[in-house]
Amino acid sequence: MLPRYLTVKSTGEHEIIIQKSRFIAHIARTETETEAQNFIQEIKKKHWNATHNCSAYLIGENDQIQKANDDGEPSGTAGVPILEVLKKKQLKDTAVVITRYFGGIKLGAGGLIRAYGKAASDGINAVGIVERKLMRIMHAKADYTWLGKLENELRSSIYTLKEILYLDRVEILAYVEEGQTESFSEWITELTNGQAEISQGELLYLEEGK
């Protein structure tokens, strides 16, 4: 699992007009090639009467799966420019479909490349980008006398407080980057003079907006 990576925030769409042609960018987070293909087919079905539904997607930790489709536009003028935008923005697990309704003015190869690139870039910016960080949920149990100190120190630290459980002893849960769990444990031990019981919990991705 990657320690961190960028992807799109959510599914969404964004429309621009270039030389009377409508370019509608459809964006989705897709974690498998099947999800990406299903998304593309869904858009094609919805916009069955469009002139073109060009697409591209990047899937996998190391971008193992990369596909681009011009859907009838001149070769290399639509799918590849969309894919290049995904690479430039360093996005992973993302699919983009650009629906074009022709407005009567031909753009030429260079114009098409710029138009599809702009439509993809503007669409991604409109939907938003998030950074996903691999985090371990760390648990620290201690007597209630340590609650104030632990909470205050955590809130001003590099770690993210998840929640506080008020049980027979107080239990604090924090998000800690996978490579920092040992440092966190040492820090908590020092703060509580070795009075805290520390354990590791679930490993998951936490998202932060860019």
C-alpha cells in the first residue's frame, strides 16, 4: 500500500464551451479497470446522442493500467490529452470521460488536443483533488488524571485526534502515519511517565483536500 497518493475527491461533472462545441467532463474515482469501464459505459449510455465520448483512466499503485480512447476523434487528439492531464496532476485510480456535442466549427488537431486537455483539467479542478495518507489508528489508554494533558498535547501535535472513549479508563484514538507509530508510542510513554497502555488498531487511508 502506498504511504500517500492523490486522487479525485468525488464523482462529478463540469461543462465548458469551446468554439460552440459543448465539452462535458465526467470525473470518477475508480479503483479497478472494471469500475472505470462501467463508468465509461454509463456515460456513453446517458449521452448516447453525443458526437463523441472520449475517455482515459489510470488505475493501480504504479499506474499499471493506463487506457485512452478517442471515440472517433482523430487519433491522439482526445484520449491521450486526457490521460496526460491525469499524469500531470499525478492522480491515481481516476477515470475521465469527455462528452462532446459538436457545435459546427472544426478545431483541427491542435485545437482538439487543447480542448480535451482543458476540459479534463477544468473538470478535475471543479471536482477537487484529495491526498490519501496511509494511517494507523493508535490507541492509548490511561487513567483520567492524564486526560487533559494528553488531549491538549495531541491537539497541538503532528498527530490527528480521532476520538476519545470514556470507559473505565480514558482511551484516546489517534491517526498516525504508518512510519511514525514507534515515535508516537515513545511520545505517549514519555508524556504519561509510562502510565499509558498503547496498542495498534486498524490501517486505513485518511483523506485531506488539496
